[in-house]
Amino acid sequence: MRIPAHSVCTAVRDDIVAGVHERGSRLTEEVLARRYGVSRVPVREALRTLEAEGFVVTRRHAGACVAEPTEQEAADVLEMRSLLEPLGAARAAQRRTEAHLKVLRGLVRLGQERARTGNGADLRSLGGWFHETLAQASGSPSLTLMLTQLRHKIAWMYVAQAPPSPVDSWAEHGAIVDAVARGDGERARTLTALHTERATRAHRLRLSGTADRVRTSQHAVNTSGPRY
């Protein structure tokens, strides 16, 4: 059975983000096809997609390689997120559904509970799900896609330190949801801009060759990627 190119793309992207494929390293179709258990055709399609997203570059005489973003490119990614996330929150205040609100409130309850009890192991995942759901509530598939791609790139380029006060951070999440529920777009925009600014200050650039990268994991190409 032919594996869809999208699944291969997700697997390669996840491994790039995790550092399995190091920055500047070659990505040969034959090796990738063998690693992910697919033919070279979906690998070729995946590499084209990842090049369009900025994770892969094609070099003369070398072929496809993992990109090596500059510090300026990394800074631009954070700046784009700081502009787009408040926009998404403002739109969510006008376009969210009751289903979106139910999920957002549930995530806030879980996050606040984990923060109060000091059980922070799940907080990063919960935060990722929160912002992913908030973007979906904007009712704009293009905006949601851009924010998803930015989250992948930020996880690739930066190490995110835990907030100094998880309780305060999740109180901010709760205030954003309250503004979205009231349909107050400007309030949602302002609160999200402040929250994103604080989160940005906690990011430290991930240098090439830095540790804390997974180098040995094997990917199941038919599973969804990690959330950031």
C-alpha cells in the first residue's frame, strides 16, 4: 500500500525538528525511503513540501539538505507569531463555535489544575493544544496553517523555558478564553499579544549541534506529529 506523501512529510519534518536530521545534513531519497519504509516517490514529494516550508534547501552538487536558518530568520519567525496569534484570537472572538469554547475551557481547567499542583509535565502539550484550538477557532484555515508551521519552526529553532509562574500563565489563557467567549475581539487581541510577548522572552536560540535532540528514534509514518 502506498504511503501518502503527507504522512512522510510529517515524519521527516518531526525528525528535523527533533534533530534526528541535523542542520546542513544531506537528505537522500534512497536513505529516507528506506528509513520510513516507503518508495522514493512520496519522499520526493515530501522534500518539495518541506523546501517550500523552509526546512529543506536544494544545493548544487549536494541535492536536498536540511536548512540552516540564520539568527535573523529565527527572530523573524518569533515576530511573525507575535503578529499572527493576536489576529487569530481577535477573529476567534467573532467566529468561534460552542465546540471551540468547550475545548478551550477544558484545556484551561486542566492547565490551571496542573499548574496549581506543580504537575508541569503536561503543561507544554496542553499549551500547544490551547493555541492550536484558538487558531482553529479563528475560522481561517490559512491562518491556522501558518501558525502551525510557525510553531514547528519555533520548536526547531528555539528552546522554550518554562514560565516563571505557570499559574499566572494559565490565568492569562483563561482571560483570553473569557474575552473570546464574550465576543470582545480587541480584548482578546490585546491579551494574546501580551501573553505572546512574555512567552517570546522565554525562548533561547537553539545552536547547531546542541544537545537535547533525539537522534535514534524511528518514526511511524502513519501517525500524527508532535504538538508545539
